Amino acid sequence: MKKILLVETKLLLRDWPSSVFSIALPVGLLLILAQIPDLAKPDPAFGGQRFIDAQLPAQMVLLSLLTISFTILPAVLTAYREQGVLRRMGTTPVHPGRLLSAQLLINLGLGLLSSFLVITLGHLVLGSQVPEQLFGFVLVFLLGTAAMLAIGLVIASVAPNSKSAPGIGSIIMFPLLFLAGMWIPREIMPDALRTASDYSIVGPFVNAMRDTWAGDWPQLPHLAVMAVGLVLFGGLAVRFFKWE
């Protein structure tokens, strides 16, 4: 497993543009959007916090995780399937499931790095808050990331080839970003749209993230939605994932 993890990490570094993009995009947007004056003012809709204190960093963490889970992971796995890598591994003592596990761990690490940079640079450059409830933050991050990676595996299962996989992921990603409040804050969404957001995994993820920034433990309904999403899409990935 260690050798596979090392090899996959080296391959990821060779294809560095996609990895750098998943890190640079949320960090760059964080620093750019923070220059909008209204976002640096206390807002009653966010409990008197500034938009850049918790809402914007949480959104950028989500953006990074969705980019990794919905575009990078499916593209790599579908390319391996096209090239027959997974099929050939199935004929060796090294089961292709180990390669899949290595990919999940690498993408989790990439998400951790991107999130660390978003939070750290936001705090140092913008004066944004950092999550005060650290254990709750870790729980939300791991649970939400696992659910999003599970959706990425489903995308890799249904994508016909490596070229279409990122496109399918993007088509799914942008509506989810909308439901998470990227363009319209959840607080001012119509009731029907907010209800859809409440059950979208990403809405509870951002809300739970904001709770941990404020020092509160994430609410059980938010954790439950992410857990159900993980079980549901994880089951679909196991059912439909093709090794060849």
C-alpha cells in the first residue's frame, strides 16, 4: 500500500496543473472577494459576523473539495480504466482496490492542504476567524469530504471516458455551489430553495463549518445529512463502479 501511495503521489505531482488549480482557485477567490468593501462589514444575517469571517472561508473550503472530488478524482480513475490499469492489477496479488484507496487518501490530503491554506491565509491576510471548535471542524471536514469523494466515485462509475468525467463533475458541481450559498446566501433564499439546500450535503456542510468557526458543535441534522449522503453515494459507487 505504501508503494502504491508513493507512486500515485509522484504521478499527481507530474500532473501538477490540476492539483495547483484546486488549491489556487479557492485561495485566489478568497483574497479577491475579500476586497469587496461590503463583505468586510458586520452583517446581521450572519449573526453580526463579517462575510469574510466564516462564510467566505467555508465556501472556499467547499469549492476546493468539490473541485477535487468532482473533477480530479473521476478523471484519474476513468483514465486508469481506459488504459486497462485496473484490469491488469486485478490479475496480480495487488488488488485494484488498493489503488482506489490510495487515490482517496491522496485527494483527502490535497483537500487538507487547500483548506489549511484558505484558513491560514484568510486569518493572516484578512483577519478572518479560525475554527474555534477544532474537533467539530475535523469531524465535519472528514464526513463532508468522504461524502463528496463518494459522489466523485459515482461520477467515475458513470462517465464513459476520462475526457467527459470532469465535464460531468462540473455540471453537478455548479448547482451544488449555488445551493450552498455561493452566489445567494442561504439566509435570503426562498423557502423551497433553502429546503433543497438543507438536503444537498453541501448546505449542511457549510452550515456545520460556520458553527465550528463560531465555537459551536455542529448540529446533529447537518451531520446526519452528510452521513446519509456518504452511505447512499458510497453504496452507489460500490454497486456501479467498473474496474474495466
